[in-house]
Amino acid sequence: MTPAADAAATAKPKKIGLTRAQMAWRAAQDIPDGSYVNLGIGMPELAALYVPDGRQVTYHTENGVLGFGEGPPKGEEDWDLVNAGKKAIGLLPGASIFHHADSFAMIRGGHIDLAILGAFQIAPNGDLANWRAGNEGIPAVGGAMDLVSGARQVWCITDHTTRAGEAKLMDACTYPLTGIGCVTRVYTDLAVIHVVEGRFHLKAIAEGITVEELQAKTASPLVVEGEIEVMAPPAL
């Protein structure tokens, strides 16, 4: 075997699916112009970096800020200005700061158009488990229960499977629920899925994986109708 052939034989196979940044990018492409949006901690926060130019999106955080943007450079932070994840933020023109209780009144009053959250498990009826994996870990639901009940739409960004290869999209959640019947869309490293009338509808798929392979990683039937987008995110 030649050195080139030997290297090819031992090279790691190319990873199929989107990176964390690409998942956030794909979700950001669908955020409607003029929306009031709450982004969960982690991958959902990244979506703010990739909203297409020309769209106006106003970001809300549970601790009481509406209309914030990226934080200042390292060393120039004002630690009185943070989001719910305790990350430094900057205020945009017209931003508002208000009491924590008023912030939750906005959420509970249905004034937030979209909440984008992480997920441990999602069921085809829209049930979401995203705050505790079984009996492990410290309970940390935060404002998620209010967001999934009060936001007009709830989207999730999550890997399609756990690190152990177990499905996150299931017939029924087995972890403690965050909300019932709340999720409307799911963005994973392998697919974009809409939750419609108690079923998972496949809308987009990652390059390099077939629908059959995707179904094998999904513990609930996928509805496949019409043209399915093959996702082509930028290199991020």
C-alpha cells in the first residue's frame, strides 16, 4: 500500500451534520422580521449572530432587558448589563430595562413572538423536556416553563441524538417535562423538523445522510412530503 493510500485508509471519516454554529445559523434564517425573541442559554444564543441583514429582531431576556445586542470587548464589560445567562450585553438605541416581574409579565402575557431553547427530549405532540435528565443533576428550569407557555412559538436547537447515540426525538418524553404541546420546530445537526398535528414533519436534511438513516436516529415516525431541502450552511 502506498503512503497516500495508507493515509486515506486510516483517515477519520468526514463528520456528517452541522456544527453548533451552523445549527444556530440555520435557525436564524427562519426568524421573522420584526420579531420579539428570547434566546435560551448555549446554542440558541448563537442564533443572534446569524440573522440575515435587513431583518429587525428585538431580543428579550428574562432578567429585564428588551433591545440588547452583543457585549463590549473583553475588559470593557459593564457587569450591571447581563443577560439571563450572566453574559455581558450592550444596549441598542431604544432599549428598555425593567423589573424582573415585568419581564415575566411580558412572557406570560404572550408578548414574546418566539423562544428558541435547547432540548433533551421532544415528542411529536410538542412536549419538551429541557431542564433535567432523569433524576440526575441539579434542578435548573429557570424561566423555561414560563417561556414555553407564554411565547407564541417555541423552537428548539439540539443535537439529533445524545453522545451515546440515543434519540432525542421520541414518541414520548421520559424526562421531566418543561412544557406540554409547546414546540413548533426543531433544528438539529441533521435536520429541520416541524411539529404539526402530533407528528414530526421533515423539512430539511443534512448533506450526506439519507432519510432512512435519519429515521433510524429518530424514535418516532417522520412525515416526508414534498421537496426536502438539503441544508448548505456556510463554513462556521
